[in-house]
Amino acid sequence: MIDRYFKLAERRTSVRVEIVAGVTTFLTMAYIIFVNPAILADAGMDKTALVAVTCLITAVATIVVGFFANAPIAMAPGMGLNAFFAYNLVLTEKISWQTALGVVFLSGLFFLILTLVGLRKKIVEAVPQSLISAIAVGIGLFITFIGLKNLGIVVDHPVTLVQAGPLTTTVVIGLAGLVVMLFLEMKKNKAALLIGILFATVIAIACGKITKPDTLISAKLNIKAVAFHLDILGALKWSMFGSIFALMFMDMFDSVGTLMGCCSQAGMLDGKGKIKGLDRLLAIDAAATMFGSVLGTSTTTSYVESAAGIEQGGRSGLTSVVTGILFLMAMLFVPIVEIVPTYATAPALIMVGLFMIKEVKRINFNKLEDAFPAFIIIVMIALSYSISTGLAFGFIAFSILKILAGQTKEISLAMWVITILSILYFVLPILIGDF
């Protein structure tokens, strides 16, 4: 029955291979159980509840992908997207985390509508590869900066804005975790980030910086502190439009890029090189984002770590089902996750930034009209501490330079619309304020 439902024979795989692949995917991305709550807690949300919600939404979304899309793809609250939620929406724009959850819900709703009516493909194809890669690089640099800040290596300065921090015990512990991650990554260990986090946490306990939990396992899970608190009406303001657009846009390209790479690796392309069931996968992604916002977490997206399971032979949705079940089981270990300090998870952010910044090699620096918009996206995302601001600057710069170069034919209709929306991102708050 399992073989027939997941088409294991047709995809030249087996139950044993799929289980191994599912476990591999779980170990590769289990670090999010620690990192996602740590980031969202900076927005004032309850960390204990966030650990449970992170496991729950990851499990549900991934299992749904397995059963309804039959793909070896895992979904979870996205790195970069959670940083946008905490550091851009809440800490920079000074909106409540409840309203920020409303922004996440609306971005998921609009993403779902675009997918269902077929506009998603046109928007994705309108943006040049250089800009898509620049978004990944910019977010990677942004996440790295946050990791360095959380670790204590970078601190603020009244004149130079930032400076190197003192070499404290906690910084040394965090750096030790980073070294472990780097070593294991060089050895191709699939659980490098997870092991590095656990290593730093154990050292912190040994040094007396944190105390052991009273219990290792707990079945008393309470997500009331963050669940069902989203404020959709508060997010329905013109001043929130840019943030909704930015989240939708980031999720769209994050998902498409991940799915293109992973599904190709899993042999899920048709004769024309297109992903089989792409719209279904994107619809699940959007629905998971909406469901996740209701439970109390940031945007859910497809995870590139799914490639680890695919490398182990995962070819069907059974891989995703196994991964999802393991995340459900992880909910029992909330007491352990709760004690993990920020400086232990910070190295994982630095490593994720490293992985994302590799996209810089896909940017065409030989053409100034392509290079500068990509460059400004990277710089402004990191230095303005705002992903949406970086995107808006980059899209506007792209269209202006194409006009100056006499290459207006290279600006598609969808790109014109994106440029206008980017201009409105800056203009609307001035014209109408908090209407």
C-alpha cells in the first residue's frame, strides 16, 4: 500500500531508502528548532511556545507535502524571513509582533492567490537572475551580521556605529561551536549545525553559564502565548503594504529557487524541464505560511536542506512524512531547547549566511546595468537593516539603468509593475502616513 501510494517502484526507491533520507533531512535542518525561536524571541515572543510551534508547523507542512504533493521536500519557518519578521517589522518599524503575524498571513494569502490564478510564474520570470541571486546574498550578509551581533563579536559604537566586541567567555563558547560546525561541514556531516549548537550548549553548562533543565522530556505543550494572536486588521494599512509585498516576494523566490534545485535533483522535472506539480507545492507553501501565522510563527517556506535527504536517495513524499514525524517527536524535548543560549545558536546564523552568500557567483558583474542593482540590493539589505528597503532600492535602480542604457525592452510588464510598487513603498508612507 505504501509502495503504491508513494509510487516507490516507479521512482526507483524503497521504504528503507526513504526512511534514511527522511532522517537525514531532519538532522540537517533540526537546527531551526533552536534558531527560529531564538530569532523570534527577540521580537518579544515567548520562546518556549515558539519551540513547540516551530516543530508543529514544520511537521504539519512537511507531512502535507509528503501526502499531497508526493515530493521529498521539507517546509519550515524560513531563515531570512524570520529575521525580516523580528528585526525589520517589529524592531525597526516598531509594530507589534501580533500585527507582524497579520502581515505574514496576508503575504501568504496574496501568494496563494497569485499561484491559483497563474500570475506567480509571470512575476518570477520577470526578475533577472542577477537580482534573485543578489536577494539571497543580501539576506545572507544580513543574517551573518545578526549572528555576529548575537554572538557578541560585533557591538554598537556611538561614533563608528559598530565595532569588535570584547573576547568574553560566552564569545569563546560561541566561537567553539562555530569551529565545530566548520569542521563537520568540511567532513560533509549532515548534522553539522545541530551538533555545533549542542556542543556550545554543553560547554556553557560546564562553565556554569546556564543551568540544566529540570526535566529532559515534557508532554505539557502550551502554545497559547503566541498562537491565535495575529492582528490581520492591524496589518491592513497602506504603511504595511511594502512589508507584505516584500515578504510575499521573498517567499516566492526562496521557494521557487529551492524547489527548482531540489526537484531537479530528485528527478521531478518533465520533458520541458519544468517541475512536476510546482503549483501544488507553492500552494502548500502559501497555505502553510497562513497556518503558521495563526499558530504564531513567521513565513513558512521550502527548505534547501531537503537536498540532503535527496542525496541519500529520497525520491517520494515518504521522505517528507518521515521528516515531519521526527519533528513531531522533537516537540517532547522543548525543555532542552529552551535552555540553549543565543550565543550558541548565533554560529548557525553565520553558517547559514555563508551558504546563502555563495549565490554571488551567479551575479553578472560585467554589465553595470545588472551589477549595480544587484550590488545595491546586497548593500542596502545589510546596512539599512531592512530587507524590503534593499529590494525596493534594487528594483528601482534596475529599471532606471535599463532606461538610461536604452534597453527598455528588457523591462517586462511585470517588472514595470514591481518597480512602481517599489516606488510606492517609499512614497505612500509620506503621502498617507498611517491611514
